[in-house]
Amino acid sequence: MKAQGKGTKDTDSDVESIGSGSLSKKDEILYKGKTAGKAFNSGVLSNPLAGLMIGLLATVLVQSSSTSTSIVVTMVGSNIIPLEKAVYIVMGANIGTSVTNIIVSLAQISDRSVFRRAFTGATVHDMFNCLAVVVLLPLEIAVGYLSWLSGLLVDSMGLKAGSGNKAPDMLKAITKPVINAIVQINEDVIKDVAKNVNATGNVLKIWCKSQVREVDTAINHHDNVEVNCSDTSLSGSLRHLCDEINAGVTMVKLTAEWDTKDMINQTVNLERCKSLFSLTDLNDASVGAIILIGSLLLLLLALFLIVKILNSMLSGSVTKVIKKFINADFPGPFAYFTGYVALMVGCGMTMIIQSSSVFTSTLTPMVGLGIVSVDRMYPMTLGSNIGTTITAIFAALSQSGDKIRLAMQIALCHLFFNITGIAIFYPIPYLRWPIVLAKILGKITSKYRWFAIFYIILMFIIIPAIVFGLSMAGWIYLGAFGGPVVLLLIIVIIINILQKKKPKFLPSKLRTWEFLPLCCHSLKPVDNLIARAFTCKYCTKLRQTSDADNSLEMTLEIKQNGSSPLKRKSEDSSEHSQDSELQSVTPIKSNDDLTTYRL
């Protein structure tokens, strides 16, 4: 009985040994499952600004605030992220979703006036989200406004466990067959990783048909034991071994090995999935990188095609009719409510397609072409912000058990964030600051078109990375570096406003920025550097040759069409005589550098 009891103990330790051996073979996969939730529960989210930047960067990567917020809702419902910390991630997701619009506007960069309107329409979304965060982030840190308001509503709803059904998705009926032909995903593994459960499978689904079979397997066991050679009860091979050892040694360490046979369940793969990447042996990381790069290239191609199609379709009388219809206001006293109707249209359209990025990205080139005004796009964008929260609410309703309350609360935080921002920056026309700021950015980009790319890199990569790094270092470093920068920015904004509105309140030296070096108040030096770095000398020669040809063409056209050639006046001729002779000349074509005349 003693030997049998020891055998049972050894078997248990063998099971642990086999488990740790399996872990060492698949450490990469298991590591993802173990650390996904721990990362969020560590000090990463202890700083609200760090959570804000995580939400921003994550949404920039997936190009969809609906996706990122739905993931956050699931993680809150599974108690992976505390509700109070998840609110800041949702705020960051709202800012990150506007990057798609700005990328779309780059398709119209060739025409300055069109690009100015397009970039203005693209950044009005970004300006609203940034201003809403500036107001609501300190309020949430101080009193927990969004958490408190959403908690009151959830408590009064009497929520019951959801059925687990997914939210309806109109676009999936079109896109799912195409996506499945390219790649198929093991959704159970993704859910296990998100819920901090050890996931032992690949995210890429390779085998669609498999079978579990019972197989006889020989298992080798081994254990380290100690033998007391002074024990007189030893016999057989153990006694013989102790007799061969030199005298004076009483304890001997041995390794015992034995084999057992057992029936285990083994999964046999029968048929691969019918998708492109399932036919390869690439790992998850390689497939993910290929799909990410390919999807970004397809996104850019689709955006450029949208702009080209709109340019070709919306021309002539069609443009005038559409422009008049979309930008028209209701008659009489109902004109004030036109914007609210546009807001509801934006909300409804986004609820149908379940993507604010798709809806606003469609509006951006139309603003560039002058079909939709920025003032009309603004309420439609705000409505789209509300419509995109429906996806997160559906995700919360699909939670089961006691998870639904927390999931619904964070989804409502997303909703109330947008509603509060709209209540501040839309009803009063004077407070529609996002439009003003977007128009300022539009003017800058029309003059310096490289500024659009600089803006994307600065707003969505550099600043979030710096703030996140300082947040990880601690409040002291964040305050020491960020405090002076924010204070300087506030002072500059106040002085700029006073320079335009009330210059008399400022000292004479501060009424303009001319006392500063040019690089401190103008982008012209940077523009000159970029022009020197990227200007093609051969292209410059071609441009000069083209200008000379255009000048010659003007002279020949005057000589052919006129009854007598336009004679060149001498340098000492009076301006009066020149003007009198040019009265018989009619301009027929004009641009910035050349005017063609007909006599």
C-alpha cells in the first residue's frame, strides 16, 4: 500500500511535468493568453492619459472606433479592465477614428482649393473629438461624470442576461464571403485571449474538418528518489547497489523510470479550410503582417477611386441640384432645425452601415468638390458619432450573466461622451469652435500641402507616443515636461485671439509676431527646406520651357487673330499710350502666369 500511495503521488507530479513541457513548446501562444489581461491590470492604465493614448493608437491601427470600443466593452464585461480606466480608452478611440477622413482628403491634394475644403471637412471631426476630450477628461478625472451618469441609467434599466446573439451587421453580408476566401479566423482563440484564458490554438484557422480519436499511447515516467543504504530492510537490486558503493555513504540519489499505457484523445485533421492563407504554413504573425499591409493598400486605392468616381459623376447640372438640396435650410423659423435633421441623418446612416469612418469618409471628397458645405457636414459628423455607439451597445446586450451590467455601463459612457460634446459645441452657433479650427487648418494646408502629412504623423503618432511614454514614467515627468508646453500653448492662443479681436489691449510689440525669428511664426522656412529637398531640377527646367512656350503661343495667337500685330512699346512710352492701344485687345484665357489676348 505504501508503494501504491507513492506511485499515485508520482503520477500527479508527472502530469505537472507534461503540462510545463507543453508550455515550453508553445510559450508564444500561451504567453499571449496569460498576459493580455495582466497588461491592462498592471500600472499601464493607472494614468488616465495613458489609457487615452492606448485608445487612440489602437483605433488608428484598426481604423474603426466601433471595433476598438466593442473590444473594450467585452473586456470590461469580463472584469479584465476596470470601468473607470476603460472610460479613458473610449475617449481616445473617439479621437483615433478621425484619421481615416484625413487620409481620404489626401486624394484631392493636387488642387489647392479642393484640398483646402476637403481637409477642412476631414479635420472638423477631429477637432470636435479633441475639444470634447479637453472638456470631459478633466471632468471625468475629478468627479467621474460619465461613470456616474451611466451608472444611474443602468441601475434604472433592470437589465437581464443577454441571449449571446451578435449585433446585426449590414455590411457583413457583402464582405464576409470575400474575407473568408482570403482568411478564416478562429474566433474562440481570440475570445480566450481577450478574457485572459490560456489559448492553445492558432488565431489563423487552418483546418475546418477534424476528428477526435482514442489512441493507445505509451507514456514514459521518471522520478528522482533517495535510497537509505543503512536500511536493513533493503533487498534485491537496491541492496546490491548499496553494497557496491564505498562505505560511509548512507543516502543515494537515483532516477527511477517506468512506462505506462493509456488511452488519450487525439485530434486528427482531415480537411483544410477553403481560404488563401489556410493553404499555407505561415504563422499568425506573418499572416497578420501581410493582411495589415494589404488592407492598408486596398484602403488607399479605394479612397482614391472614390474621389475619381465622384469627380466624374458629380459635374454640371447634377452637382448644382445635389448641392442645392443638401445645403438648403428649412423655410422660415424652421431653418434652425435643419442641422438637427442632418444630425439624425448622420446617426441613422451610421447605424445602418455600423461604421462612422465609412460614412464620414464618403462625405469628405464631397466637401472637397463643394457639393456639401463644411457647415452641413459638421452636424452629420456629430450624428455619425452617436450612431457608432450603437455597435458597442449591441455588444453589451450580447453579454451573458452578470457581465451585462458593466458592459452596458461602458457602452453608455461612450454614448454620453458624444451627447455631452454635442450639447456643448453645437446648439449655440458661437460655440461651434470645431468648424473654426478646421477652417484654420484648411487654410494652412492649402498653402503648405505637406502640412497634412505632418499633421497626421504629429497628431496620431508622435504626440500620443510622447504622452504615453511620459505617462508611464509618472505624473512628475508628465507635469515637468507637459506643463510648460501646455501653458505656452495657452498663452500663444490668447495672444493670437487678442491680436485679431482686441489689439489695443496688447503692448505694441505683441500686436504682431514680427519681433520673433521667421521660423517661430511662419512655416515658410520649413516649406523652403522641403522644396529644396524634393524639387526636381529636371522638372524645373521643363516648367521653364513650358512657360516660354506658353509666352510664344500668346504672341502668335495675337498675330493670327488680329488685323495687325500688337506692337511692343518702347521703355520711354507713357502708360497712357500703352493703355489706349490695349483697349482693342480682349483677354480670352487667363491664369496666374499667362494671359492670352484676342484683338
